[in-house]
Amino acid sequence: MLVELDLFSGRPNPRWRLDPGDAEEFCALTAGLPPAGPVARPQPQLPSPGLGYRGFTVTDADRVIHVFAGRVTEGTTSRTDRDRSLERWLLTRLPSSLHDLRSLVAEALDAPSTDGR
């Protein structure tokens, strides 16, 4: 499973692989989230917030899962993660070589959202 932290503009985003145990845990955590209803198209359901942190994209074979702003979207299926626990879990899997990005993303996760959540 490949994880991409959508953070940069104009240079490649950081990417890393989850080990098999973490990949299995990611799938279990995702499956445990409540459905949020279908989305109109197979894209992240929220408009891009512009520069800075824009979530995680997890790719596994033919699956592409977007994790951002309390939503987990795969194709036209969406799940709710109001506490952003999956985003926080992915952040804990950030490789040590990318440690300097941890506080930047954590700050974005703790910032009040603009949609009242």
C-alpha cells in the first residue's frame, strides 16, 4: 500500500509504503468507519483547500482512497471520520525521514474547519 501526503505544489509529494501489518490495520480502520453516503463522482468530495495540507491518498492495486477533512472516499463511496482518526493514524506512520512535516500536518488537523466540524 502506497501512501502519498498531499502537501506540496510544484514539487513531488512525500510517498511511502505501509508495511503489511499497517496495511491490514488501515483496511480494518477504514471498514470500521460509518458510511457517509455516495459522492457524485470518483473524486474527493471537498474542493481543494489550496496550498498546504490536502490530505492523504492511499493506493493499493486498483484501489485509490482519499483521506481528508473527516471523510474517507473510495470511488463513489464515502465514509465519515469526524475525529479525523484515520488521518492522525496515517500521520503516525510518516517515515522518520519526513519527521519535519509531522508538526505541519498535525497543526492542520487541529485547526478549526471552515464547515463547522
